[in-house]
Amino acid sequence: MPTAFITGVTGQDGSYLAELLLDKGYRVIGMVRRSSTVNFERIAHVQDRIEFVNADLLDEVSIIEALRETEPDEVYNLAAQSFVQTSFGQPVLTGETTALGVTRMLDAIRIVDPSIRFYQASSSEMFGKVAEVPQRESTPFHPRSPYGVAKVYGHWITVNYRESYGLHASSGILFNHESPRRGLEFVTRKISHAAAKIALGRADELRLGNLDAQRDWGFAGDYVDAMWRMLQQDSPDDYVVCTGESHSVREFVDLAFKRVNLDYDDYVVVDERFFRPAEVDLLIGDSTKAEDVLGWQRRTGFDALVADMVDADIALLEGKLRAIS
Ligand code: NAP
Ligand code: F7E
């Protein structure tokens, strides 16, 4: 039974990855940081099958101890300060966690057991002001936020530890992926939750920023399978994971409101507070390499994703779901 060590196990992707690996028969270790309240909403349904270990990306000794104690075969580094808007207000914290945190993980692996396979959660935000359309593994990076800059560092330090120390370290350049477990501040979940609230008569407006931004949105449950596949390869490498389709925020909001038989124009207010100092206008990826080498394929289309998210928020608000899991 292989052992997987997941940082960010309490996050959206961590919860889907933990489920996938448990189903495959892995022993799953979840690395969690100390907090004043338990924060296991997304993993409550599998909590009893996960072993938890305390450590923080900001503290290398804690990571070394956690790896020594649990002896994993594979490490999935999903932990990060992952919200782009927050990275403008907290750029140093974002750098410490999302950039230097990757070095701490890699160094801990190098010290404890260099045979551990490593996955780094890289991001399409690294492409930022895109140099070509669609974006693929060879597309140059031009990040547009402290988050994007931190992810570029995380990507290159992963490549560097692979080249310097021979680590089996792979970087998954994942485009936006969403689900009913997405944090409420990200635009898709903000929209699905607001559409549900308005439909149930519990809110009467939704304030958004740039409706014209375009994203390549997939389903998170499909994307964690690509992470696992990367670590099963004989050699480490970098892969773009995406749907190859792009939609605007406006299209997302239109579809979400139509799902509850409403016209978004009657409820959406454009609010300057949600605009960013620098925007990523258009993302659309090409995942040919992941499909050819990993045999990865996405299963969920855009319309189904929007419908699932709105339906789950209706059920949550009506009390039919205790938590999104
Ligand atoms: P998320 O829901 O925001 O989860 C982030 C996780 O990181 C949480 O479990 C959080 O723990 C943990 N964390 C934050 N700071 C930490 C620290 N100092 N020490 C230990 N853990 C810490 O993110 P996600 O959407 O699942 O994304 C997973 C990863 O993929 C992230 O690295 C993200 O940047 C990257 N990514 C995401 C997407 C996407 O579209 N979702 C696309 C490309 C790349 P708490 O619960 O304690 O806060
Ligand atoms: O914004 C626009 C906003 O915050 C998407 C993270 O998982 O994916 C995510 O980053 C777009 C942007 O995600 C609002 O300006 C309009 O253009 O949902 P988001 P993101 O910034 O694309 C990448 C791949 C990651 O790696 C990140 O970790 O939507 N937008 N109005 C808004 N965005 C938000 N959040 N709120 C609004 O009201």
C-alpha cells in the first residue's frame, strides 16, 4: 500500500485528491496547519480514513519532522495562499507560502528521502499576459499578480531540484478548476452561491468585478486524476491540464442565473472593488501532452459544471446538504 502525503488537504483540490487516493488503496497523510477551529468541512466524509500530521509551509523543521514520521512515497504539494486578489494585499505572505513554501517542501524531501516523488501545483496564472493562444508547456510566462509571480518561482524551483538533485519532481500547470467545494471568494462559487440565494429569496443583488475576463474552467474532480498520473510516470515532467475551451465571467453568470430561471442583468452590479490592479484577460490551454503521455481526459463540460455548482448551493442553502462534500 503506497503512502501519499498531501499538503493543502483541507482545500478544494486536497479533498478530491484524498478521495481518489483512498479509493486506489493508498494510505493518505494529510498535512494540516494549526488553527483555532477545526477546518475539515470538505473532508468530513473521509476524515476517519486520513491520518493527519501537523506542519506548516512556513516552517521547514515541521515539514522535515512530518516527512520523517510518516515516510511517504509520494508528496502532493497543494497548499498555498491561492487567492489572486489577496496576493495584491498580502504579497509577502503569498511569496513566503506559495513560492518559498515549495523550496521548503523540496528541501525537506532532499534531506529526508530523495526517492519521494513530488507534485507541485503550478498554475495557468503563470502565463498571465499571454504570449500565445492557446497556452502550452512551452509558452513563456508573464505573471500579472504576486500570486502568479510566486507560482513561477514554485515552478522553476521544482524544475531546479529535478535537474540539480535528480528528484522525481513534476509540475502540473493547471488551468482554473472549480466545484461545489470551491472557496466562496472565487468568482464561480461566488456566482453559484449568489444565484441560489437570490432564487431562494435570501439576497437581491450580486456585486462582481470584470465580467469580460475569460477563463478555461474545468471540474476539480477531473484534474486531481492528472496529478496522480504525473507521479506514476517513469520520469518527472511538466504538463498543462485544461479543457481547451474558454468562457467569460459574463457567460458563467448568465448560465448560472438561467439555471434558476432568472436574468442576471436584473441582479448583477459591477463594483470597482472587485477589479484587480493588473488583470489576466484570457486563458485557454492546450492539454495535448497530458492527453497523449498521461492518457488524461476531462469528463465534465462547462454547462454541467455550472449546473452542478448552482444545484449544490441550492441544496446546501435548503439544508439538504450539511456540508459540500
Ligand atoms: P485552496 O482551496 O485555497 O486550498 C489551499 C490549501 O492550502 C488549504 O488546505 C490551506 O489550509 C492550505 N494552506 C495555506 N497556507 C498554508 C500553510 N502556510 N501551511 C500549510 N497549509 C497551508 O486551493 P485549491 O483550489 O484547492 O488549489 C490547490 C493548489 O492548486 C494551490 O496551490 C493553488 O494555488 C493551485 N492551483 C489551483 C487552481 C484552481 O483553479 N483551483 C489552478 C491552478 C493551481 P487551510 O484550510 O488551513 O487554510
Ligand atoms: O477570478 C474575475 C477576476 O478569483 C477569475 C485560483 O484558483 O485560478 C484561480 O485564480 C476571474 C478574474 O480566479 C470577480 O478578475 C470578476 O479575471 O475566480 P477567480 P483566478 O484569479 O483566475 C488560477 C488558475 C489559480 O491558480 C488561482 O489559485 O474572475 N472576477 N468579478 C472576479 N473574481 C472574483 N474572485 N470575484 C469577483 O467578484
